[in-house]
Amino acid sequence: MPQKVSITTGARLHFGLLSHGPDRGGRFGGAGVMIDSPGFELSAELSHQSSCTAPVPFEDRVDGFVRCYWENGPEGRRQASCRWHLTRVIPSHLGLGSGTQLGMAVAQALSMLAGDDRSHPVTLAQKVGRGLRSSVGIHGFGQGGFIIDAGKTAQDSIGTLHSRIDFPEHWRFVLAAPRGISGLSGDAELKAFAQLPPMANSTTNRLWDILQAELLPGITASEFAACAEALYRYGQIAGEYFAPLQNGVYADPLMARLADHLRREGWQGVGQSSWGPTIFALCRSLEEAESLRDSLAGDARWQTCEFRIAAPMNTGAIVRTT
């Protein structure tokens, strides 16, 4: 049985939900891809006394996931005391799936310190209360890559994995987010979903068509132009459904202007991740991504934004034990 577990996660880009409605089979669903940056670096070591060293507010989030894990764990199992260290983080509420990746990492560490092998992602998610809507980050934690979540019925706690394939490793994403702005989360997100009318079946069908007829075969064949344009159209259709709540296809006005600028400059694969405010632009290579990032960072119009280059992550979270 290991004494220490260290876990490195990626983050997830979510391209948009596939369905929403009170009585729908396959409710929510969606598609997205795991990326290598930002990510969490988390370690847990058995100790006589529990402690947590982490940036604010992540100490409280780790503690919350630990409590949730033991509340949902097997009866009679002795709770392990651990020293937790979090040295690298995914910023919260930017549309990058930070809550799921941290919760999954905490659950995996506790499971392995108890002597279990790597647990199935669905099991981990259930123990820390993740997967209320999207399961892209749950399946992505376990496998990485491009994920299609088929959604869930009323009897399912976690959305079903429909497809998982490698994303072309030489492609890159340039991520952009406005400083000091957060996307919807928590109670505000729940309220937003409650206000939305059911998604039209025609909208769901259009999104499925793009995924199955364009994105999946395009990614498999590394057809950049086709994939980039399909990503854009998928995001536009999904974003139009949420437009009444976020005042447009994009959640932040500055990011909407930046997305329009990118499209005018010839960048096809532009979209918003989840509720945003992060947007992304798909690039053919690291060199192309560096050129785009440097150009945007040097433009006074976008001086209040932060830019990052991320590579696809085609493996699950990295787990090391000692």
C-alpha cells in the first residue's frame, strides 16, 4: 500500500451541451477535449494528523472533497489522515472544469492510499459529487482525449461515454480569458438552467450531426480546416441556446469582440469553453499558436486578457505512488 500519491491533471475544454429539458433521455451530454495546461499538481501523504497546504481558496475545496469522499465511502472504513499539498492549480470558474479535476484527484488519491488500484472515473466522481450535468471532465480524467458525453437519463448519476478518440497531438489551443471575470457556477448556474426552456430536438440533432459526421471523422483523419470550422459551428449553435442568459453566444463582451476579431483574421476554430469566459482558438502547430498568442498579447485592445497555449492531453491524469 503506498504512503504517498501524487497526481497531475489536465483541464478540459467543453464545446457545449447537446440537450437540456426536464424529461429528456440523454439529458445534457456534450463534447470536449482534455488539455495539458492549466492543471493541478496534488499530493497526499499518510500522516498522523490531517493538514492542507494550498493557495486560497483551494484549501477549503480540498477539505470539502475529502469530507464528501468519506461520507460516500464504504461504511466501517477508517478515515485516513493525510498531508495534502497543492502546488499548481486550474483557476476556478473560467470554464476549464477545475472542480471536477480537483475532486477526481482527491478521490483517486484517497482510494489508492486505502490500498485500492486506480478506480473507475465514474466511481470517483460519485464519491465526490461530480457529474451533475457534464461528464466530459470525468471521463477525460481517466482517459484524456476528445470526449463525447451522450448524456444521462433520470436513473443515471453520470453521463454515458459515447466516444473517446485521440486529438491530433501537434495541434494547439490558444486560450484567452479576461482578468477578474468569472463564468457561472454553483447556485447561479443551477438558477440559470432552471430558467432555460427545453432545447429543441432540432438543435440537438444538428449538434449530433456535426459531432458524428464532421468532428469525429475529421479529428481521426487530422483534417484541420474541417475540424476547425465544425468546432466553430457547434459552438455557435450551442451558444445561441444559452444566449438569453449570457447576453449572446459569448458570456463576456470583450471575449465576443476578440472572437469576432479572430474570425475576421482567418482563425476558424474559435469558441467558448462551457460558461466561459475563456475562449479558444485552434492552431495547426505550436509555432502557429506562439505567433497568435504573441500577436494578441501585444495588441492594446486585449491588454486586460490573459493568454495561454495548451496542447491536447491524450492520456488520463498522471498518478505516481511511493
